[in-house]
Amino acid sequence: MVFLNPTYLWALLGLAVPIAIHLWSKKESRTIKMGSIQFFKESDPKKTSSISINEWWLLVLRILIIGILACILAEPALQKKKSKNAVVYLIEPSIALDADFKDLVDSLDLDHDLRLLQKGFPDLEREDLDSANNTTPDYWQLSNQMEKLSADSIVVFTRALVAGIKGKRPEINKKINLIIVNSENSKSVPVEARRKENGVQLISMLSDDKHIKFEKEIVSENDSRFEINNEVDSVEVTGANENHRLALKEEIEINVQLFYSDSLTKEAHYIESAFSAISKYLDADIKLSKTRNRDSLKIKEGNPLIWLSDESPVKSSGSLLIYRPDSLANALIEPGAYKNSFYLTSPINAENIVEKHLAEKLIGFLDLHKGIDQQVQKNDTRVMDRVAFLPIENLAKIEKNQPVTTSVSYWFWIILAILLIGERALAAYRKQ
């Protein structure tokens, strides 16, 4: 048994208190009334003084109470060696489900601990794989949880996808052996279909282990790759390996309203020119309405609003771009404090519209392709570099098979309660 706070064992010095009390305590003297002392024999008086202990059982109980109380303060615990698995294998669910890697998974030593790389690290069971979460794991969050695994070595089979990297790179005190497994070098997936006058505009996402890009093409509605449903609100696109069903969206028509003051007329002209270029580049119908009269503003549901003025902006349910100069800002247009709000952080001139990418920032402000972010994340096959993917290993903090401690304070409290009850009962009986 060990004590987690041994400093409190100094309280054992208090054992001297009940001993001293019992040594110097005297029994009450008794007075006996005698009628006469005539017949008492004379004896030589002897002066003796001795110290004797009274009430041995009470003394023992009180010493035990103080000793037990001191031990409770010192937090007694039992120690035993921590049992660890030799190796724990963590396998990303998408790898375990992939038929190409079934032989790899089956070849692992059955005596070792096989688990899925997902929250809680459940045991790998073949019959439960179909219900496993096949989404890209949050790798760095799971890395923090790996510290709780009892294992001498952790081997992780993962795809190391960029889509699974979120937050700050963690620092852990475990040694992780990483094996990056990838079955696809490139992937092409349609992510958006939009109706146009001359057909359907199809936006496809092309991703490989290094890059991601988008391609846009106009396809005839009679194309053999397409099948539009009867309601004409979705289309099924035939792919190389699988078919993809997409919502068939209407052609983009955006009405942007711009309110500006006289002092920011130049900025209004630059933004108007940028939207004209964006409309041609994207082949989208973008209409810009400018005004300096606040009362003439007619805000429609969901329409973007640009506010180039020191006055307080009107309420808008769509995206809102507010002129708010900030010398410490890193970009010309930055996200604002509220949802769908943005700040124009500096005056616009001929230099920063190019250097700080005004047109690209305005495209992000318009949010033309709502709803494809999830598709992009789901089909992103870019792979992180091994060195950048691994968490930071703090070898100085790695524990060398530290023993497991189990607190036994609960049992000491029970013993203390029994001793207190016994001491009070005996004291009452002995009238102490």
C-alpha cells in the first residue's frame, strides 16, 4: 500500500495526545466518613508517586481513530503493475470495408487487439462492419484519445486524408506507428447540376492525392450520361464506377444591392466593375443596383447587400458586406462577427483589387454554390504528408509502464466510523 499525499502522515504525531491524557488522568477520590480512628494501627507513612495508565481499551481505540484519520488524509492506495497489450491495431473504417484490403486486415495476428479508428475505438468485428461509420475520422482529435489506450505499441492504418485534419496539431505522449493506405490515385465526381438555356451546366470535382480542382461543362439534356426524373428537379449522372443523383438547380440570377455614401463613390465603381467581370467569367446573371438614397432601398429576401457607408446598415437576410476599415486585417474582405456577414477592411484602389483578389473575394461573398461543401469534403482524396500528419510526440512525457493505483480510502472511512461508534459506547459505559 502507498500514500498519495504522505505529507499528511505527520498527523500521526497526534497519537501522543490521548496517551498523555490517559497518563495524567486521575480517578476521582472517595471520601469515607469514620466515627473514630481509635483502633487504627499506626504505620510508617511512605510517600510514593507513580504514573499509571487508566482505561487501556479506550486508549487503544482513541489511538486507532487518530491513526486512521491521518491515513485517510494521506490518501491510501493499492498499487499493481499496469497490464498492457503488446500491440493495438487501429484501422480506419473505410479500409476495413474495402475489399481490396480485406486480406491485409485478415492477415493481422489474431492475438493482437484490432480496433476501428473512430470515436471510442470499438473492437473490429466483421459482422458489425456494415454499420460502422464510414465518414472520414477527425484524426487529430482521435490522436488525443490514443493516450488512454493501454498498449506498448500503436499501429494505425489510415488514408490520412486532408478532409480529416481539423484544429490544432496535438501533442501526445504515445509512440504511434503510421501506415498510410490508399487505393485510389484520382477521383472525378459531379457535385452540382444547374439548368442553362442551352442544356445543363455540370460542375465536377477532380481530386487526387495532391490536388483538387473543379471543371465546368455544358451538357445537352439528351446526353446519354443524364437521366432527368419526371418532376424535373433532379438528374442522375452516370459515372465510371457509380451513378450520382444531383438536385437540378435553376439558372443563377442574383440581384445585388449596393448602398454607398459620396466619400466611397470610388469603391462603389470598383465593386461594380468587379461584378461585371464575375458575371462574364461565371456566365451568370448578376445584376447590381446602386443607390445613395437609403429610402429607395428595397431589400428582398436572400439578396446580397453591400453597405459602403458609416451609417448603420439595414437588416438583411442575405449576405451583407459592410465597409469597416481595419489596418490589422489580413485580407481585403474578411468574415464578419455574424453569420453571412463580411467586412471590407480597407479603401479600394487599382493596386489592391489585383494584389488582394477583390473579384475572388466577392465570389465567396455571393456564395454561388451553396450545399456543395459536404460533397467536396466527402470526395476529397488529397493525402497529408506523413511528417505533417503525425501528432507531435512529447517523448519526455512518455510513461514507462506506470503502475495502476486504486484508492482504498472508502474502506478506511468505514473502519473510522466503526471505531468512533465503539469509542463513544465504551466511554459512556465507563463514564469517561
